Amino acid sequence: MLEAIIAGCALGAVYALASGGLLMTYVSSGILNFAYAAIAFFVARFYYFLHSQHHWSTAPAALLSIFGAGPALGILLYVALFRFVRLSSPLIRIVVTIGLAVSIEPITLMLFGNLNIANPPGLASQPVKVYHLAGAPISLDQILVYACVVLVLGGVAAMLRWTDAGLLVRSVVDSTALASLSGIRPTGVAAGVWAVSTFSAGLTGVLAAPIIGLTIGPFTGLMAAAFAAVVAARLRSVGIAVSVGLLMGVVTGVVERYLPSTSQFTAAVIPSIPFALLALFLLYWAFRGENLQQTQTVGGPLDRAISPHGGSELALARAASISGPSASGAPRWVFPVGLIVIAAILPMVLSGVWIGAYALGVAYGVVMLSYTVGAGEGGMIWLCQISFAGLGAFTTAVLSTNVGWPLVPAMIVGGLVCGVVGALVGLLTIRLGNVYVALATLTFGLLVENLVFNLNYLNNFGAGVDITRSGMTGTDKDFAWFALIVFVILALLFQNVRHSTFGMAISAVRWSDPAARTVGLSVLMNKVALATFAAFIAGIGGGLLATYAQAAIPDSYATFSGLLWLAVLVAVGVRSTSAALIAGVLFSLLPEVFLTYVPTSWGQVPAALFGLGAVLIARNPEGTLAMHARQLEGLLSWRRRPAVASGNPDGLALAQVGGAGSSQTRAERESVVR
Amino acid sequence: MSAGIDPGQPGVAGSAGAVPVLAGRRISVNFGGIKALADVNIEVPERSIVGLIGPNGAGKTTLLSVLSGLLRPRHGQVLIDGVDVTGLPAHRRARRGLARTYQLPELYAGLTVREHLQISYRLRHEHSRMWRDLLDAGGWRRPSAGEKERVDNLLEWLELTDLQSSSVTALPLGNSRLVEIGRALASSPRVVLLDEPLSGLDARESEALAGTLHGLVDRENVAFLLIDHDVDTVLSRSSDVVVLEFGVVIARGTPDQIRSNELVRTAYLGDSVDAPLEISQ
């Protein structure tokens, strides 16, 4: 038992270090850094590159990677990126870090090589000394982890609380503008915060590598587990986060000891423990009816008043104008209809590997449309759409292959199953608030991935459940048209939603919760209804993906792959139906282009580009498609003149364009209050 | 305290016998250890304008949040037309005819000016369209004659017709407040809570807006609970006034009674009760 507890403590200490680092970053920057694992991986891989590949000794390798590259990366990210999103909405802040997470891994592999690393070294000299505590073995690497938890987290916490540097940080957190007026250089302080944050991520990575391995998978799993501790601490208390992190490790160690090591059940349960704990915390709060809506953790009213980026999500609202002609005078249906016509012609033009990639891309377009509905239209950060796609895929496969249903009804039932599950997840989580919804849906995805997709009945030793393609899906060309018809039907349904009273209600709920409630809208029920629709689309899309692949395979629906899907869509345009189709086709075709025309070593470039594209949401919330469309409209609309407002002699004698006292626009005012 | 004014009584002058359209009874709200409201009583009779004034931090907006259902009180009751709605969420109260505006306008950035009024109208008068539109593609058809007439009239009266297709993100503050008022009125409410509707407006805009409130009471058959820092305007437009200080009602009565109330003078001027009160008589 003691041995199990000590073994668990090592893992728990890593969880504690990660959760402490994540939470301190959140508290001092307002950003829940989904790229934490990627940064940790980058620094750990750099350390390995120096230490093992180039035979540097431990000290200089650690100094250059942990104390050099880590903080430098933090400062670079702050200067180039995070300073622009400090006051943005949770949606933008989270998506930016997701884009970063998606891009850092392939960049790391391109820089340091894509190696299969068996036993990465830690900071202890090799061979690692092993001590015994009450008969239980404890390695020097593990002792170093404990020491770092105490020294780093304790040191940073003490610094924040009791030193002048901590006072500076807290003043900049409260209000950059006021701190600046007091003679503090806020840019330097904020860059320092990010340097410490990435230093802590790098240290976590180097310390964790000997325990969890040096591939991105366990690192993202570590971060997801750390999220559980962060949620337990309600995004506030570093002490609670660290304690829960340690506890999760101990529970994992003990459970691992008493479950059969070779059982598939054990393999599914062990990695699920942190997520099960997180789910318990969220369910507890949901059933208690607690409102965990986050207030802005950083910045004061003055910051928002003077920041041009304070209300940057408002740019998304510009793309919400769905009726009437565009600025160029062309009806808004011209571009999507033209796109669909081209999409329908392409299968007749393409051949060989390209028609296959294109057909798969159209199927991806359907899944992307589910993000357009949830994130683009509803502003909800659901990170489990890929799990709904997986549920839809398995339902379609089981019904069509094992039960013998025709493909189309099987796919529709798959979508409906996902809709019901989506409604339940929404009912339990939506009232908790945006950041918690992101974490809860990520957790749900990981639980489904570990516990459902790994069931023998579905997993079938990794082969999944087969689907036979025939008739209208028999050839790639036929499949492309079939998928395009499905996309068009779902897109029309979505447009119907947008133009309906419900669509207006969704927009109202998204942009002002209190105002929506006081005109008679139930925020919860409207968001749940939209989430149900998004999950339904994801389920249908999953059915299409599985049909194309002729099998529903668990590995195709890994939760963290869904972050890449989201990044791709955001990079193209999160609000546009057309962007969903383009994003799906790009996601499928771009890797094929690189595979065909570019050296293999460049194979990671598409993923890096997608991630970096999503990062651009910091400066361009509409996405590249909408941005270029707007620029084109701007060029074409030079002829048009603004309409001159005319007064109504019988109406209120208020100025149409505002006098001196009322010339502040909504964007400016919103930036003051949010 | 002046004779004839009893801050403890829930009623206001002129409301005796009639069921008020909106009432708050013994409302208390605590934020941690701070008492934001303590045993506050307030009534808004039908077709009236009741003013709610008090210094900064008195609890005026907190009271509006309790009445509108955005904030749950620690103790107390909220009644609409005599029916206890304390347990009802904000959206259910809105469907009973309660509307409100906000100190900083709360608009839907994704909707146009016209759509703000449309959604409000439909939720009150054509609620079944929320789901029916999805089945019969009703969103693509022209709005009903009733909706068109109501929305067109309000837009015209508010001088927003030329801006009806504009996004609200670029509206100046004055027009934003008008959109909020239009949205509130589009639902044909029984009572509207106006939270500092005049703040940020220049003198001409402020006068124009305040001057229309009486007309609206008759024209729309609606009552208003009006908060504003412009005490003169509130006193000149209201039939009854309630004064809050530190979460407690310190006075209530007609504007004349409030003007001569020493507690009100002290609340606004501190201890300098001998100083002339800058509330015009």
C-alpha cells in the first residue's frame, strides 16, 4: 500500500506542478493555457535534444532549455500574441491557446526530429539512484519532482504574496493602465509573468518525461488531468489545485495497485481517474445549482476603455449580418451557391488519390459545420465534437453492419443519439460558464474515448467496426456527391435556424445574457437546443467519416485531435457555413499536397499552419475567409455611399448620430464593461 | 423626517386599494457580509411613474436586479399584478409583462436594430414561433402584420427607422438607449424598469427622452420604475418617489415631500443639512 502511495505521489507531484503552473498563469494573465502541455513538450524535447542527442551534460542542457528556452518562449508568445488577447472573450483566449498547442508540436518535431524515445532522462544523473522509504523504492528523479513542487510553486506563491515583485504583478493584473500611471512598466511585468509560466511548463516537462514518456500524447493527458485539479480549485486557489493534483496521483497509484495490470478494464480506468474526478466536481456544482460564471480575472474598466482589443469578439458580430446584400451589393447567397456548384463539379474533374482526399474533405466539412453551429453561432466552447463524431460513427457502423440497417437511417439515428447525449451534457454544464464548459466537454470527450470507444464490442483490438460502402457511396466520386448532398441539407437546416426566431434568440443569448433573460429567453434551454443540433451534425459527420474509411476506428476520434479540427475551422472562419466546407476540404487535401509534392520532412507543416492560422483569431476573429471576403467587398463597394438619416418630426428629438455626450459606440462601451 | 412620509410602509401615495402592477416586499440582499438591501418595500401602481433615487452604492440597481429576476434576494417577495413571482426566473417574469433597460446598454451585437424589437415582440406575442419557425421555415417569410405594424411604429417614433438594418455595435450611446427602450416597449410590457436611461445623454437628448415618459404611460398603458442620477428629472417626472441609502428606504412620497425631507438632504449633502438642497422646487 505504502509503495503504491509513494508511486502515486510521484505522478501526483507532476500533476501538482502542472496544475499549479496552469492556475498561476490563469490567475495572473486571465488565460487558461491549453498550450501548456505543448510548451512543456517543447522544452523537454529540447532538453533531450541537447542532453541525449548532442551529449551535453545535465547542468548546461537544463540551464539552456528550462531557464533559457522556456522563459524566452514565454516572452516571445507574450509579445507576439498574448498581449493582444488579454482582455478578449473566453472563446478567443481559449482558441488562441488551442491553435498554439496544435502548432507547437509539429514545429517541435520539425526542429528536433520525430524520434521514438524510449527512456528519456530527467535531471538526475544516469544511472538514476534509487532510495527506499519504508521499503518502497523512490528514485532521485521522483525526489527532484517533490523538491520542485515545494520550491517552485511555494517560491512563486510566496513571491506573489509577500514581495514587491508580487505587488507589481498583482497591480498589473488588476489594471495595466493604472499600474502604468503609477510608474510601473506593465509590459515588462506581464512578459515576466509569461516567462515564469513557460519556465514552470518547461520544468514540468523535463521532470515529467522520465515518468510519463516523451511523446505529446501523455503530455496532453497530463495537462487534461491538471485541468481537473484546476477546476476543483474553482480557478482560484493554487493550494487546492496542488493538493488535488497530489491526491489524484495517489488515488491513481492505489487503484493501479489493486486492479489486474493486464486487464483492458484497468487500461481504460486508470487514465480516466482524473477526468472522472473532474466530472464529479462539475456534477456536484451543477446539481447544487452553483453559478461558476467567471468574472474577468484581469484588467480594470480603464484597460477596457482604452484597449482596441478589449472587445475583439465584436468583430465576430460583424460576420453575423445574414440578411440583405453584402457591402458590394451582391446578394449574400452568391458565394455559398457558387461554392456548392464548384464543389459539385470537382468530383468530375479530380481522379486518383485526389478524389479520395476530396471526398473525405467534404465529410470533414460536415463535422466542421458542427463547430460552426456551436462555437461560431452560439459562442460555446465545446471541445468534444470529435467524440460526438465518434459516437455517430460507431452507431452508424453498428446499425448498418451488425444490425443490417441501410446506411442513411443508421446515420440519422447516429446523429439523433449524439443529439440526445449533447443535450444531456449541455443541461449539466452550460450554466457553469464558458471556461468550465470547455473543460467539462474536454473531460467528457476523454471519458468517452477511454471508457466507451475502448469497449471490446467497439474497439475490436483497434480494428473498430466495419462499414460496407456500396450504391451511392460505392466509389469515391459517388461518396463525394453523397457527402456534399448531406452537407447542403444540414447547411440549409442551419440557415433555417439562423433566419428563424430561434436564431435571433440564440444571437440574443450569445451577446447579452441578462438582456436576453429580461426579454423572456431561457438562456439554458436555447443553448442546450443549439448544442443538441451541433451534436446531431457532428454525429452525422462521424457517420460519413466512418463510411468513407469503411470502418469506425477508435483512434480516429481521439479527443485531442478534435482540437486540430477546431483550429482548422477557426483559421478559415468560425461563423461561415462556406468556411466549414472549405476547412474540411483543406484539412484533407493539404496534407495530401505536402505528401505528394514536398519532402517527407515537411509533413508536419500542414498541422503547424492550421494551428498558426487559429492563433490569428487573436487579431482577426472572423477567420481568413471572412477577412478576405470583407476586403474584397470593400474594394467592390467604392461606389456605394452611406445613407443619410432623416429625422421624424413626430418622433423623439434625439440626435441620430449622437452629440458630444453620446458619441461613444457600443464597441467602445462594451470594452469598458467586459 | 417630514410628516406624512413613512419609509416603512410599502405603499406609495395614490396606490391605496389598487393592486400594484409590480411590488417588492421586505427585500433583503447580502453580498458576503455587506447588506446591499435591507427590508426594502416598493410598489409601482398601474400606469404610473415611480422614481427611485439614492446616492451611489445605495442599492438601486441591485433592487432592479431583484425585481427583474436576475438576482435572488435573501429574503422578501416580488409580485407582478399581485402574483408572487419570487421563485420565477427572469425570462418567466418578462413573459408576465416585466421589461427593463440597463445602466450600460445591453444590446445583442449580432442583431440589427429592427431585430432587437422583433425578438422582443415575438417572445411576448408570438411565442410559438420560437420553435414553429424551425419546422415551417417561417423565418424566411414576411413578419406578421401585427409585428410589422408594432415594430414600424416604434422605430418611427424612436427615429430609428433609418438605422433599422444597422448593427448595434456602431450605434452611439443615445441611439443604444433608444434601442433598449424600443426593445422593452415592443413586448407591450405592463411595467418597465429604467436604469439610468438618461446617463450619458446630452441635455437636449435627456430632456426629449424624459419628456416622452408621461406620453408613453397613456399611449402604451405602461408603468415605469425610473432610476437616474438626475434627481431633478426624476422628481419632475414621477408621481411617487422612493429614496434608498445604504440599502435602506429612508423616504418615500410625492416629489414635493421628498424635496423637503431632511433625511434625503442629508443623504445627498452629507452632514451639511443647512446647505441649500440642489433639487429645484
